[in-house]
Amino acid sequence: MKRTPWFERVFPPIADNGVFLSILERLEGTPARLSYKFKSLQGTPTQAQPDKWSIHKEVGHLIDLEPLWYERALQILDNQTNLIKADLTNRKTHEADHDDHSLQDLIGRFEVERTKLMHLLRQITEADLEKAAIHPRLGTPMKLIDLAFFVAEHDDHHLAQITFLTGTSHQ
């Protein structure tokens, strides 16, 4: 099954703030889903893919982007006009030594970083849900619910890639 490349994805604004808590559950569950995935895959060889990241780098990339998500949430809460840009080259992930760490260590580091974002998002008010800032690449206003959904989709994009790298799914 062919997956849509990340940079071709479209993210329409979410009008119903009532689904925010459900999206937060999804975000909060990503570390547990990663742990479950790796427990069930122990001993499963990975498929080497030219010009693709290893499973370790996939998880490391999730760690690398947590500060961006946190900063963008703060910017929205602070009524800033524009969100900071992401490094679309993913230089941090390419240069990091994620392959030198165990998956257990990487998942633990990811969980620590994700907990910071969840703590912030679990404290917002109804009024905060109406605040927005312009996403630099998409060029559209992004509220906290849109940011949370974007991050959840990004998590799932990389979880699906990890599944592919283990050979348990086809692209």
C-alpha cells in the first residue's frame, strides 16, 4: 500500500475543539505504542533501505522534534503571529548518534520529552483553544488542536515507517 509522503500531506483546520482530549490521548500513548511495537518485534530483522533512516533514527527523530512542538504550543498560547520554522532537512536527526543507543533508551528519552508537551497541553483552557498562529510551511492558521493533530499524525507516520522497516508491512 502506497503511503502519502509527509510533505504532500494536507492538514485542514479542525473545527470541533471537543475532540482535543481524544487527540491528547493519542499523543500521550505514542511512547507506549513504541514500547509495545519493539517488545513484539524483538529478534525481528530489519529491512535495510537505501536512503532511509534506521529504526533507531526514526525514534530519534521523534525525540529531536519534541522541542519544536513544545515551542510552537507556547507560541500559540502567547498569541504570537507565526510559528517557528522546522529544519526541513532534519539535520539534527542526520547528525545525531541515535544508532549508538538502545531502542529502550531512545523510547525512554522520547517519553521524557513527550511528558513535557503533555503537561503543557493538559493545562490549557477553553479560551486557549481559540488562539492560533500561522504554520510556516502550510501557510495556514494552526490552533492547539491542529498542532496536536499534526504531531499525532507525525508520530503515526514514523510508526508506520518503523513497521515497514521490520518487514511486517508493505509500502
